[in-house]
Amino acid sequence: MTNIYQSHDRFFKELVSHSDQAGILLHERLPEAIVKCLSDKPPEPVPGSFVEEQLREHLSDRLFKVETINGQTAFLYILIEHKSTPDDKVGWQLLKYMVEILKDWEKENTHWKRLPAIVPFVFYHGAAEWKIPNEFLHLIDTEEGWEPYLLNFQFPVMDLGKLPDRQLSGDRRLHVRLLVMKYATREEQQEAIKEALIEG
């Protein structure tokens, strides 16, 4: 992993290593349908990574175990894109990693009757705008009318470059950290960080 991507990776993992900061980020950026079903219990980080060694220069991840308002266990999986441009195959990566998450879960729940929900979430801070469809099905070469019978899922995408600086987060600490990540690959605009810090 190159130095700049190592730096971004460490920075983001440090950002979400604190349950309170991770909880704020997820509550602010996940769809309302997901957020309203989460309990007040902070997300619990699950150790480890599911990203293959050869892809860790451009991808990193963080898995959280959460509790729903109905007392069910679910998982929130964040995939962090460090590339300067979006990866069209991110849906495929998410599918593989979610399968690995379920395989690990099954080892400790051998007598399961229902699988836990996994909500995937893509965090992207590259310079190019994210224009890739945020669903798995767009990767499938299919025929008209086959869609109802094929595997599909959607994944929320947080594209830092699309968000106005003042809307990155309502939390001061998280806002500053996201601002740093947003402009880490935008050298010509890094003055905005200094101005925001001075204003704050």
C-alpha cells in the first residue's frame, strides 16, 4: 500500500474506531429506513478485514455489529474506496465480503434459522465524482424480465466530493475529520480546510 493510501486508511479507521463517532457517521448517512430501526446502543466494531491483500492499496473496510429496536443483531459494513476514481465492480466486492461475514457468523451460530441482516455502505473520497449505480444488478448481463429472479441489493454511497463542506456532519469533531479526508486528494482546494478550521 502506498504511503498516501496507508495514511488515508489509518485516518479513517481511527475515525470510526470510536463507537460514538462511528455511530454519528452511520446515523447521518445511512437511509432513514435503516436508522429508525437501530437501537440507542452504540455500534460495536468487529475486529478484522475482509479485503484481499492485493486490493488493500485501494480498499479497506470496517464491520460493526448493531442492535435493532426489536432486539435483533445486524451488521453494518463500511467499504472505504481510496481510489481517485470509482471502481465499477464495487458491488461485486461487497457481495464477496458479505458472504465472508455470514460464513464467519455461521461458525458461531451453527443452529441458525434466519441470517442476520447486513447493510453495506460505501465511503468514497476520490477526486472524481461517483456516478456508478449503487446496486448490484447493474453488473449482471441479463435479459429483459429476468430481474425479479436475480440476486440484487442496493448500497448507500457517501461521496465526500459531492457534499458541501458545511454539510459533512453536524458533529464538530467528525466534520473536521471528514473535511480533511475530502481534500486529501484535492491539493488545489486544501486552503478550504484552513479556512474552515479558522472559522470554527
